Amino acid sequence: MNVIFVMCDTFRWDYLGCYGSDWVKTPCLDRFAEQAFLFERAYCASVPTVPNRRDILTGLNCYTHGTWEPLPKSEVTLPEVLGASGIVSQMFVDTPHLMQNGFNFARGFSGYEWIRGQENDHWQSFPAEVTFPCDPAKMRNPDYIVAQYLRNTHWWQHEEDTFVARTMAGAEKWLEKNYDRDFFLYIDTFDPHEPFDPPQHYLDMYDPGYSGEKVIYPHYAPCDCYLSPEEQQHIRALYAGECTLVDRWIGKLLDKVDDLGLRENTAIVFTTDHGFVLGEHGMMGKSIILDSYFEECHLYQEIAHIPLIIRLPEQEAGMRVPALTSTSDMFPTLLEMFGVVESGTDVSGESTVQLLQCGFHQNVGWNLALDMLHGKSLMPLMRFEEESLRDVVVTSFSLIDASPRLAKATITSEDGWSMSYAGASKDPANELPVPADNPFPSGTNAGDYQLGDTATRLWNLNDDPKQLTDVSDGNKDVARELHAKYVEYLRKCNTPEEHLAYREKLDV
């Protein structure tokens, strides 16, 4: 039994044809979905990049106890468990945050390859001077992130030079040498995350003839005040071109699977960590990042709702699954796919861990209590034994800092409600005010996000899928029920009391 797990960053579910897009070209993933289980209501658990990968590799919701930080030595990872059963695991990754600064997300894998240069990876120091594709004032962190990225990519000449192409090609080559053994192949590509810079022929599919500035790394901020309508549309075209680029190279990987005869014994998973707001709600990005101020925005459907497509070995017919699922479900699902655990049992093993920065390693024993995992296996849904696993799903930024500006969560219910909840502050006097000289004032259109908004917001997704109208005032009973289920779930996840204490009151 083999599993290939394909993780993209910032791939919006509604930019896939199989999820209903009528303008973004994703033919390879659309064909894949026709042969697979497509989960219609998949949601990320922890946000953003690093905490979400931790959900997948540990089966625990990072937001309850962790933040953007290195992978703790105390947490047992999926490749460690698989390795204890003799399954080889390989990581191909161009997402730099998992590898740099000692974050060590390759721990437990039999092998890994880091494709260098994505985003802020300090890989190249030449050329010293770079030419920005737009006014730097329109981009987030141009001198640190964008300039470094332009140095890293200055040598590109062909589509094959892009990060997703090199990452998928590396995985294909690995398959050629390892197709005859049981394996777990984890592929993590940062695309279509910004900087949005697809090859020109992909961009021409969506905005041919555009002659304005290319804002490849827009500010995370209200956007109408610094981007023209044409620039916003071009950003959406840049992003759509990235999605089509990613689709093509995943398609090449899927072809390699067929060429090597792996269809009959290999499961394939495609998903992402979160989405991105591209002008909806008057916003660009997934948070607010100013020079001296930071806050998380509401976790709208454009961010929280993600694609999840799983094809089991020998599967030919597609099936759409309406049940709510969460990122942390991946860990128990993959364990069950490999058949390395039995329900109700614990798993023990031993891993080599670096104990000192000088490179000293030692074998350390570990024990994984399966009933302590926060996720649930999706296999009963795919075996048609269950129709639903939960009635609410939680998407959240880290709860460690109890500031409502930073600890926003979204509770999504099976019957179509979405509630944004920010909790209480443990130190209201130290809450940062919205800067008086804020260069990005919020818009005034219906549904525009307002800086500093920490009030509970409620949307009925059945009637208002674009989340334009907050209906919390007229549905306080719904808000209270969702909040009660949210707190109950946090308790089931053994959320530390020091974090839980600020999530127990509701302001409706």
C-alpha cells in the first residue's frame, strides 16, 4: 500500500473546475476528481502555513496549544509512526517555512529534498539590484521578501524552472526508483501562494493585453484604497495562472503514477492549507499586516473552506462527499489507509532526534495515544459506513495569545451557518488600537472588513454564500448554540485552561 500526499499552499477551492469554477482552467485535477472522492465541505483547522502542516503531521489541532514555531520534539509525527511499521517515507518540499530556521518538519521522514528559493528563502545573493514589477508601495514587504524572491528566480527561462515544476519533477524521479516498495510520498509545494508570477502564457489565458503594473505580492490590507479595479482583476488573473500552472504539473505527476502501474496500490490525496481573499470583503490577503500593526481578519469561506480530493487504489468512479471534514482528519485517515493501527490501541516506537545544536542525536522512545488525536478518519465516509462525522468544524488562528485581534476562529455548522468568534482579551489595556495614520482605510461597501472588528459575526451560507450580511442580531440562539459546541470541542481537544478561559463568553 502506498500514499502520495500532495499539499499546495493557498489554493482556493472555488478556483477549481471540479468545485464549480467556470473560468479557471484546472483540467488535470478536474479529471482526477472524476475518479475520486471530492469532499465538498472540507475546512482547514489551524491557520496559516506552519500550524496547518502541524495539524496534518500530528493529528492535533495546533491552534489549541501551539503557534507558528518549530515542530516540537514531544509530538509524534506521521512519518515516525509509519517508519515504525517499515514504511519508507519521502518529502519533497519547496515551502521554505517548514525547513528554515530549525523548524524541522522533515523529522521522521526516511529522506527529504528541499527545492530552494521560494518566497523569503535566503538562497541567492545575486543580482544585488532587482527591478520591481510595480510600485513597491503596493507590495507587502518588498525589500525583504519580494527582493529576495526576485534574486532567487532571476535565472528562470522556462516553465520547467518554476518551483512547482521542479518539486513535482523531483517527486516523479523518486517514484521511478521506489515504485516497487511500500511508501508514503509527501509533496509540499508553496504555489499558488504569492508571489503570483506564472509564466506569461498562463497569464495570457486570463488577462491578455494587460499593460499595467503587476502587483505580484499585494499588501494584506483593505485593497480599494491602493489598488485600482484593473489591478485587482489582474491579481486575480495572476493567481488563476498560478492555479493552472500547479494543475498542469500535478497532472504530470498523476501521469507518472499511471505510467509506473501504481494505480492499483496507491492512494492519492490533494489538498491545501487555506485560501486567500482576492478583493472580496474589500480585502486582499488573509490578515492585516501594517508597518506597526497586525491583526487577523475574519476567516471567511474564501480562507477556511479548502479543496480535498482523495482517490483510493483502483478507484475509477468519482463520488462527492457533503460531510464536514477538518485538516487534522488527515493523520488518522492515513494511518487507517496503511493499516498500521487498530482502533482503540496505542502505538509505540523509537525515533532518532537531534538533542543538541552541535548535531548530537539519540534514539528516543515515543508513545502515541490514538484516542487523544483531534481528527477523525475519513475512511468510514469513503466506505459508505457513515454519512457524517461531526455537526460543526472549527477553523482558527492560534489561541495562545488571547488577544481578540489575533485569536479569531470560525465555526461552520453542518446546516449552513458560519460564525466568526474572537473571544475575550486577557489584558484589554494592552490591546493595540487601529493606527490613526493607517494608510489602508476600510471600505464602505456591504460586507467590507473593518479594521479592529472583534465582534461576533454570523452568516447563513445557504442564503448568503458570499457572507455579505451579518445576521447575528436576529439569530442569537443560533450563535449561542454554535458557541456552546465550539467550547465543548475545545474541551474535548484538551485545550489548556489558560487559553480556554478566554473563549467561554459570547458577546451576543
